Amino acid sequence: MERNYTRIWWQHCLAIIGFSVIPLLVVNICLYLLFNYLYTDKVSENLHSRVEGRRDTVDLFLNERIAQIYTVAHTNTIEELANEENLGRIFATMHAKSDSYVDIGLIDKEGNHLAYVGPYYEVLKTANYKDKFWFNAVIAHGVFISDIFMGYRNFPHFIIAVLIQGKNEPYILRLTINLKNLDDIVQRAWTGSQSDSFIVAPSNLLQTLPRFGGEYLNAPILIRPAGGEQGSVPYPDFTGLATTRVERRTIEGLDVFLAAAPIKNTRWVLVIKESPDEILSPLTEGRKWMLLCTGLGLAAICTGAVLFTNALLARIKEGDRENATQSDMLLQANKMIALSKMAAGVAHEVNNPLASIAESAGWMKDLLETEELQNSENVQEFRESIDKIEQHVVRARKVIQNLLGFARRMEPAKEKISVNELLDETIGFLDNEARYVNIRMEKNYADDVPVITSDLSQIQQVILNLLNNAIDAIGKGGVITVSSRYLPKTEQVEIAVADTGKGMSEAEMSKIFDPFFTTKGVGKGTGLGLSISYSIIEKLGGKISVQSELGKGTTFTLTLPKN
């Protein structure tokens, strides 16, 4: 037998090596594609981090400005803020710490300046803002960061304003922010010679100056690099974006990486553009290594041939071992059938003494109603003891009914079945065993599941097998969820048994319903349970399916016709 295995090994190994040219080309191409994918993915991750980091810096800048104006608004009285000389001192202190501010003003509820400090005094002191979009936004929200607009000063700017609730009426404290500071923050995202970054507001209007083409309040444009086809290309509109996005796009023949992130508390979106020619330059160097990979390819093919042949030979040996143990598995299956019949016999034998116990308990309960025993000081204890006897008799009968249902014949019968009650009964059969190994049984039944017509005992046998498998898969400490629902379109009932066990691979799932296949250890399973279950459900006109993921658990789903 050993020489036979050796011959098989050499045949397969030499056959694979004989076709070395094709695998060599495939390996080289795959290596390059893999490197391209991994590096591109890394670049995307880096862009994602960069755009969010730069976005966070903008957020911090705006939040610091909000905090400063909020502090000024709530540490000074309205009278102090309305005094332009005092407001000027406050603004001078703020400006000394940061050059982010252009001017400051206190505005009453009618939209008029009560006090103004800044370089546009003649233009803005008499200006009225009651009909301006930002004025009403501050009244509504309390704090407002505007988009860039021209305003009375006819120059691009944006403001941060807070609402101050006076004694009798509201006031607004407004700061104008220096756009250069915002531009500097955004432009620090530039890395290569072709990278760009900017902020856009709704309608894709620029809020900061880009590196290549575009002015405030205009749409940003892509400038084609020198040496190729000249002209500009419009950027895609990212406004309204809810989460960070990184993508590689080809826009009118121009290949670019784009990353966009929404800025909190504003309608703005930060956009970073990178050129693939710059950030993917290591890929060009990677092509040079393909020649070296070609030289090493033959060695890789030989190694792969040996590994593949070893795996194939191991599979053949495993198949031989499985064939040798099939007779033992069949013997074990016969033992299970005999055990099922014995369980039915035991159930019938136990029913008789249970009936006698129940009858005696009822007789004793009647005796307690006699006048002589009614006067006994222990009559209440007698009643409680008899009640416990009757409760345990009912419980024992339920167990017996489960045993009888499990041991019934395999031929499909037709009877009315309440699916949820059947699931409760079957779960109760294994409830103690599950608690012993710290496994929690959870029920998730739909209320609209109808009564179906099928074979109760065979369905119960299948569910019992699935529950047993789930307990074995978990081992100790986990959750088994049993659920039911009605599918009105197909008039079918769906039952699912999900566990948090070790799960299965795709290869195992493809063979899970095959006879004699088991994922359990040697001697712990026959490999017939799921095969029999599959056959039962098929005979009943239903379907059984499985979903599983390694390390996360397995879900078996039964679909049964209503009638």
C-alpha cells in the first residue's frame, strides 16, 4: 500500500511541474495584482486618515472660535458689550491671542448694530441684518457658523454668531473670521506637487482657495497636468455627504484619488485630491521586480506541487479510513434505532405507575376535605405536598410524551401542529442539559405563525437533533436562539436554530448533509443525524439550509409548508 501511495505522489507532482509555464505566468500576474490592490488599499486608508485628521483640525479651529465668542457673550453683560469702547478692549484682547478675527459686533433683535468694532465701521455700523439668512438661523439655533458670503462689505467672509438672552429681549454677538487662517489649515493637507485640498458648501461652492483653479464661491475645477491634453474638468459634487468617503475616479479621462469628509456643525465638506502618478509611484518600481519573480516562479511552482500532492494524498488516505469505519458507523446507527425503541418501551412502562401515583394523590386530596382531617394542624402541609406530587407527575408525563414523540415511526403522518408549542416542548426536553453546561436557550417566536399540517414527531426529531448539535458545537457557555416566523407569500413556516458555537468552513458546509460526515471528534458522532434530518424534511415537503461562519456560529433553517 505504501508503494502505491508513492507512485500516486510522483504522478501528480510531476504532472503539475510539467505545466510550469502557465502557473508561472499566473503567479507573476497575481503577485502584481495583489501588490497593486494592497498598496491602493493602503493609499485609500491613508487618505481616509488624512482627510479626517484635517477635518478634525478644522473642527477644532471652529470650536475654539465658538468657545471664545461664547465666553465673551456670557462673561459680560449686555451693557458692557453695547459699550463700543469696552467691546474694543475685549476684541483687542482676543485679537492679541489670535489673528483669526476680522471684526465683532453686538446686534439687537431688530437686526441693528448696538456696537461694532472693526475695519468696516462706516459700512456696517448702520447696516440692518434682520432679513439676512444668518440672523434668523442664530435666533433659531442659538449658535451658527455661516457659509462664505459677500454681504455688505462685498468681500468673501464668514461669521460665527451666538444668541444672548437679555432681560427682555435676545441679542446676537457676531464674529467675522479671517479666511486666511482657514485657508492655511486646509492647505496644510497638500503633500505632493499635484495634490490639492479645499472646502465646499452646498451647490459645490468653494469656501477656501484651492491650489489649482477656482475662486471663493465658485465651483472647483480639475486642471489637467502639463504635457497632456489641456483644459479643466469639473469636480464631482460632494456636498450633502454624511460620512467620510475615499474613492478613485476617472473623470473625463483624468485619473484621481478623492477623499471627502463632512465638517461638524456646518454644511461644509473637506475635499482632498491626490494624483495616482505620485502616490502610486512605488507600483512602478514593483513592475521591475516581476523579472525576479519569474526566476523564482519555478521554485514556487515546485513547492506548490509538493504541497498540493501531499494534500491530495492525505485526502485519499482519509477517504480510505472513512470507508474502513463505515461499518462501525452503521452499527452505531442501528444502536440508536434500538435505543429509540427502548425509550418508547420505557415510556409506556413508566406511564402506568405515574397514573397510579396521580390517582392516589387525587384520593388523598379528597380525604383532606373530610371534617376529621380538616381539623388537623398539618392539613396545609399535606395539601402542599400533594400539589407538589401532582406537579411532578405532570412534569414526568410531559417527559414521557417527549420520549414517545421521539420514538415514533418515520413515515410522515398528517396532524395539526402548533409550531411554537412544539418548539417549547422540544426545548424543554434539553433545557436541563443546556443549563448544566451554562448554555442559555432564547426563544424568538412570531405571534402570527399558523397551525400547520405535518408529522409532529418527525419534525420534533429534527429540531431535537439540531439542538443537540448546537449544544455540542458550543461546548460550554453560549446562547442557542430558536425562532419561528410565517412567510405569507409562499404560505410556509420558517424555523431557525442558531448557536454561538465554533462555526464551520465553506468546505464543511458543502458536505454537512452527506451521510457519515461529521465535524465532531472521533467516537462522538455517527454523521447520520443531519443526513436523516435532511431526508425527513424533504419527505415532508420542506427544505433545510445552513449558514455558518468560523468563530461566530451556525444557523440551521427549516422551511415547512403550511398544509
